[in-house]
Amino acid sequence: MTTDVVNIFAPTPDRRVKRGWMNLRVAQVIHETPDTDTFLMVDAEENKRAFDYIAGQYLTFRFDEVADKPVVRSYTMSSSPCQPDTVAFTVKRVEKGLISNWLCDNVRAGSILRARGPIGRFCYDPAHDKKHLFMIAAGSGVTPFVSIMREHANTLGKKGSPEKMTLLVSYRSTKDLICWEDLNALRSVPGCRVIVSLSREHAEKEGFLYGRINESMLADTIAGDYADVTFMSCGPQEMMDLGRNHAISKGVAPEQFKTESFES
Ligand SMILES: Cc1cc2nc3c(=O)[nH]c(=O)nc-3n(C[C@H](O)[C@H](O)[C@H](O)COP(=O)(O)OP(=O)(O)OC[C@H]3O[C@@H](n4cnc5c(N)ncnc54)[C@H](O)[C@@H]3O)c2cc1C
């Protein structure tokens, strides 16, 4: 075993964490798409970034006044852990969903939210992951990968980062592109690929694929490069199963395919 392998999940003296429920003040709301908002938050008391985290981790929020009894929901950070002043999460409205709609309808700059965390291991782990990080997402499932790509894009090939990153993500239409300004810009970073497929709009001339993520789309995007890849997938179970079965059928070790489900 090499001694320079760092356990990214181990607490370190310089990692800032807060115990218990935190009060977070929303500093800014960004309307990403007609049904998706990003909330940038600071520590309500200290007026600065509240805690450190690893890209891919999430917070558990507690809502005391939305229903008869407290309700909890989890949201993944979409910001880079290197972003100095704020922590962001991105919420897509779920049809008839209680909290996703409440957040998008009611939360404004100045609102206070209660959350605890960060928590989760759905992260790029330099100690165990391969050189190529291949991410497969649909809809709001893109949020952990936005954080991961934002963090590692400028350090590809350096200690603690993968050598290259590919994101294959599917949305309904060009109206649904989440955090698109940054993801689109990352396409010009050497070693970063962002491939988008649209399930309800033909926009091939603008460079989008058409259809839900399927086996041939996966095979075309991976292009035979199965040897040194770690897969991460977040989205509907069917899509994650498809990706996992495809990767395993090509000889990828099961532990090199990580998934996170947003549905309870
Ligand atoms: C670890 C984790 C991280 C998450 N990160 C994010 C994130 O970054 N951004 C984000 O938008 N959401 C995220 N979610 C989902 C989020 O926690 C809520 O489940 C989601 O916002 C719906 O809550 P709601 O109260 O609006 O819907 P509810 O009132 O709980 O549900 C309404 C209906 O929608 C269905 N439903 C619930 N969740 C989903 C879903 N995600 N997709 C499709 N149907 C669903 C339910 O089965 C139910 O029928 C995450 C979930 C987990 C477990």
C-alpha cells in the first residue's frame, strides 16, 4: 500500500464542519431553467461559507413550517468545494412535489434554511477511482457532477483529480439545460467532455444527441475505453441499471460503477 493515498472522507484538522443543524441564509437565487433554481447560501451568523465538503456530497434540510410536522429532504451541492464564499444547491421541481415546489416558489435572497451535513460518499475518490471519470446523469441527477466537474476541470491529471472526465447527460429539451453556462464552457477544457441528449426535442444541428440514454449511446460515447474508467451515475433507476449492466458486460469491475438515487 502506498503512503501518499489520502482517505478523502477522513476528518482533517483543517476541514471546517459544523455539528447539528445549521442556519443558512440564501444569498442569491439563480433561475436555471423554467423549473429549476440554484440557491447560493452563507452561514446565517458568520455571513461566510458555512462548511467544507467534497464534491458529490449532500445536505439534509429540515422544513418545520411547510407541513403539519417537520419534513426533511436531501439536496446535493452543485457548487465547487473551491468556491470561496457560498455553497450552492440546485432544485428541480418534481410534479406535485411538496418541498421542491415550495423552495422554488418561496425561497428568496435573505431566506433562512436549516440543514445538517455535509454527508455522502458519492464522490470522486482518488484512492480508489480510475484515471477516467465517466458520469451518466438525467435531469436533476446532474447536480453532483456539476460540482465534480467544476472542482476538477482545472486540475485534471494532478494529484487528487482524474486525468479526464466525461459527462453524458439527458434532459427533455434545450429549455432544461441545468447549470449550462458552466458545463458548456467546460467543453473547451482539454480532458473534459460534456455530451447532452434530448429526449423530447430534435436539436442535432446544435450538437445535441436525440433520445433517452441507451446502450448504443453509451457504447458510442465510451468508444471502447473501458480499461481505466470509473463510472458514476445518478438518475432514474432504469438508466443507472442500463449503465451498470453495460459496463459490467464489458469487463468493468462492479466497484467501479457507483450510483446515487434521488428517489426515495
Ligand atoms: C442523496 C439525495 C440527493 C438529492 N439531491 C437533489 C438535488 O441536488 N436536486 C434535486 O432537485 N433533488 C435532489 N434530491 C431529491 C430531493 O431530495 C427530493 O426528493 C425532491 O426534491 C422531491 O421532493 P418533494 O418534496 O418536492 O416531492 P415529494 O412530495 O416527496 O414527492 C412527490 C412525488 O414525486 C416522486 N418523487 C420524489 N422525488 C423524486 C425525484 N427526485 N424524481 C422524480 N420523482 C420523484 C415521489 O415518488 C412522489 O410521488 C436528492 C435526493 C437524495 C436522496
